[in-house]
Amino acid sequence: MKPLAKPDPLAQPGDIAAAFALLTRLPVTARNPRGAPASWAWPLAGAMVGLIAALSGWIGLAFGLPIAHVALLVIATEIALTGGLHEDGLADVADGFWGGHDTSRRLEIMKDSRIGSYGVLVLGLSLLARTFALIAIFETGALFAPLIAVAALSRAPMAVLMAAMPNARGRGLSDHVGRPTQATATLGVLIALAIAWVFLGGASLAPVFWATLGALGVAALAKAKIGGQTGDVLGATQQVTQVVALAALAASA
């Protein structure tokens, strides 16, 4: 009788490198990446993106840049660090969901590398919303805490959607990474919540609440439009949760 195979551990040290290699353009090499089982570490990659973006903002302030320019510098840094991965997903989702009349056509449009009018409009509105929210936050003197907390929070829902929803396309980045277990997704959420609490304390409750609603909204829309999730949907989820979390912090600033 063959011995039972040992189940894969919930977390491995190499998962952190895998998360950085997948979600950022940082020069990190992942050895034997586990794919979806490493998604618990995505909030850690987000926190690093937030930290580096905050450092760029701090340098901008040190050189006397106006707060509006610092906000733009922070957003540009985040985009450079991720290669615009999530912004691209948001634009593709906008084009596909509103440019197609059925599931197959929507998926076809989302796969097209060209951006359409819906994508331009939604991406532009998203960038404006982030900019104005950051200006309001930076005017209070806050910089590192909100950027790190929100960057971590906005990465956790991606694994939750992957665990809860089928892949609508059957191929692509999301399908290649695989499907995490509920335990893996839950661990990622707990890590994101812990990071948010450490940096924001009780002020994290509002962004957590609105980020949850934002993620649920994207999930419901994706279910209705294409019957599941794709890599683009996950990117759009990150963008929507980031925008609403920043808006929640700005409203309470």
C-alpha cells in the first residue's frame, strides 16, 4: 500500500518571490513557483509597491513638488512597478463588458490588445479618482501608511475571486496560474487586513468595507457578463478596490 502523499503546505517562503515576480516588474526570480497556492503572498507584493511609491512621493515632497504633482508621481511609480498590469485589465474589462453583446464576443474583445473608447474613458476616470483621492490624503500629511495599506488590501480580493469563481476563458494568465483554495485566499485576506490595521488602525475599517463592496460588485458584474473571472477581471478588481479604498480614506481625511 502506497503511503498517502503529503498535502502541499499552505505557505512556503518561495511564494513571496513568486508573488513579486508575477505582480511586479521588480528584478525578482521565483524558483519553482507554485502558481495559485502562492497567491496568499500577493498582499505582500502590493505592500512593497505601496512602499516604493510612497518613497517616490517622499522624495518629490523633499524637492518641493506641489502635492498634485506628488500624487501623479506616486501613481506613475505604481504603474511602472507593475507594468500597468492591473490598469490594462480594467481597460480590457470596460471594453469587453460594454462593447460586446454576448459572452463570446466580450471575451474576444477583452483579448484584443487594442484599447477602445470604453477602456479609455474608464481608465481615465479611474486615474482621476486616484489622483484626487491622493491629493486629499497627502494634504493631511499622511503618505506611507495609506499607500502601503491600500496597496496590500487591493491585492487580496484577486485571489478570493479566483477561488470563488470559475475561469471564464479556460486559458490565459488566470488559468495558467491556477485556482487557489479557499484557505489560501483567506490567508491572503488576513495578511492584507493585518497590514491595513498595523498602518491605519481603526481608520482601516472604512477602506476595508468599501473595498469589499467594490470586489463584490466586480464579481457580480463578471458573473453576469461572462460567467466567471479572467486575468483582466482580476486586474479590474484590484483597480476598483484601490480606488474606493483611497476614496474612503480621502472622505475621512
